[in-house]
Amino acid sequence: MRKTIKESLVYSENMIVFTWIVRISLIISIIFIFLLAIDLMINALSSIGLGAAQELIKIAEIPFISLFIGLLTTALIQSSSTVTSIAVAMVASGTISLNMGIFVIMGANIGTTLTSDIISLSYITSKSKFRLALSAGVIHDFFNIFTTIIIFPLEYYYKILSGSAMYITKILGVQGPTPDMVVSKPVYSIIKPLTLGIADLINNDWIVAVIGILLLFTAIKLFSTYSYKLLIGKSKDKMKSYIFSNPFKSFSWGLLFTGALQSSSITTSLSVPLVATQKVSLSSVFPFIMGANIGTTITALLAAIFKSEAAVSLAITHLVFNFIGVLIFLPYAKVRSFPVYLARRFGLLASDNRLIGFFYIILTFFLIPFLLIYLSR
């Protein structure tokens, strides 16, 4: 009898270990699909829109227009690092000034939030989930938009960003030739051969982009369904207490996750299904997204630190821009609640008329920037 009980305990322990191995394997598989989808989209959209992006940045002469050029080009190619790389290369070559490059990066910071908004549309069939998902998506937009509204005039009139960046660059004593703009992303090194293989096999950037979008929605749906089963009950409470228990802990995890993954699109996009399925509240996710905004600047900073003065200055500008935004919103609960309130109201409005979500994305990321840039010419 004792032997049977002992065997049962051993069997139970083995089953627990096996269950967790299966769970971790499923999570890794879902994340792999997600990363593959993101990489396919970036690869295809970069090929489709890179030439247009280069031409647009060449007309970046007016600060306000430079900002919308950064926004539009990032939305087109779905890669803020690509737009930042082009801007740095042009600043280093003297094609555009450092000041204009800074405004392009401000716009790129807004344009990169499109990914979360697109992912929120995958919940459009459910009114309640769509309301929460869109709120989680647009709060990233609102954070970067409000930060830009505050910092843009400070940079335009007082050169707060460019001055700080050049001062820090001089302290670092960075000098050198035009930088090598290839930023290594180890997290993508595993899936890059598969991405290139699919792209070569299909040999059509538009089809590859569509496949990437479909895989992205599939990964999010799988993640949402599985996380619901995984995070209910005590596990859900543990997750809240471990990552999202207070704003500063949430901010720190967002910074660490994004610094490790080297992509804010991944961390901020994965927060959308957590809010949509009510695992985490919108107010708890907001500091996490702010941390992701800081984490995404680490790669460019490390990549540029031994390059030219222009590369370092723009990398530092990106960091200072996001850091100022965090200083404005993170420490004060009342200030932090303002974007959260607006995001909730917008999600509620869009859930009553779901076309509003589509119109918001088209107007904010494409139509308004395109019209302003076109009319400025």
C-alpha cells in the first residue's frame, strides 16, 4: 500500500513536470510563430516601402513635416529601426541636419505603435474584447503622441533634445566615419533563415506580407486562447502580483523584456491580448508599455556607441525622448490616468461603431501624414 502511494506521488510529480514542459513548449511555439510573422511582415514591407521611405526622408526640411515623414514611413514599412537607420545615415552624410533627423525619429516613435493597433483588430468579432484590445493598442499611441506634443516645441525653440544629445556625445568623445547601420537582433537570428527561405520561395512581397499578417493574427489568437487557460485562478493572481502589481515593477519588466527581445513591437503587442481577455487591467499595462519604450532604445544605443557622432547623437535622442515621456507620466498616478481614461473612452466609442477603429488607423498613420507631406511640397 505504501509503495503504491509512493508510486502515485512520483507519478504525480512527473506529470506536473511533463505538464509544465508541454506548456512552456506551447508558449515557445506560439512566440516562434509570432516572431516569424513579424519578421515576414518587416521583410516584405521593407522591400515594398524602403524606396519610398528614402525618397520621403529626402524632403524632410520642415520640422513638422519631418515628424509626419517619420510617422508615415514607419507605418509603411513597420520598422522604426529601419527608419531610424535611414535618418542616421542621412544625418551622417549631411543629406539632412541632425535637428531634422530628430523630428523624423519623433514621428517614427508614433508610427511604430501601429502594430498594436492592427493586432487589436483581430478581436473585432467580439464587442467586449475589441473594446479592451483597442484601448490597449491606442494607449501606446497616446503616450507617444502626448510626449511628442510636449517635447516638439521644446526641441523646436530650445533644442532640448539635440542639445542634450550633442553634449552627451561630446562627453563620450565619439568620433568616426559613417556608421554601419545594421543592428544585430539575436532574437531573430533563429528565424531569419526561415523568413528568407519563405520570401525566396514565394518571390512576391505582397503575398509574403499577407502571410505575415495572417500568421500574426493566428499567433495572437493562439496566445489569447492558451493564456486564458493558463492564467486563470491562482496563476492569474500570481502574474498580477509578480509583473503588474505596481507601476514601477510593471515598468521595469517592460524595460527588461524589451531590452532582452530587442523589439518593442513584440512586448507591447503581447500586452493587447492580456488586456482583451481581462488578465491584466489597462492601467497596469500602461507602465509596462512605457518600460518597453525605454527598452527599445537600448539596442540602437549599444549599436551606435562605437560609431559616428551622428549615430550616437540620434540614439541618445531616442533614449532622452522616451525618458522624458516616462518622467512625465510614470511617477504621478493622476497624470498617468489621463491617457488611460482617453484610451478607455476611445475603445468604448469604437466598440459601438467598429469602423471608427479602421478610420482612426487610416487617418492617423496614413491619410493625414500623406496629405500634409503632399501639400507641403
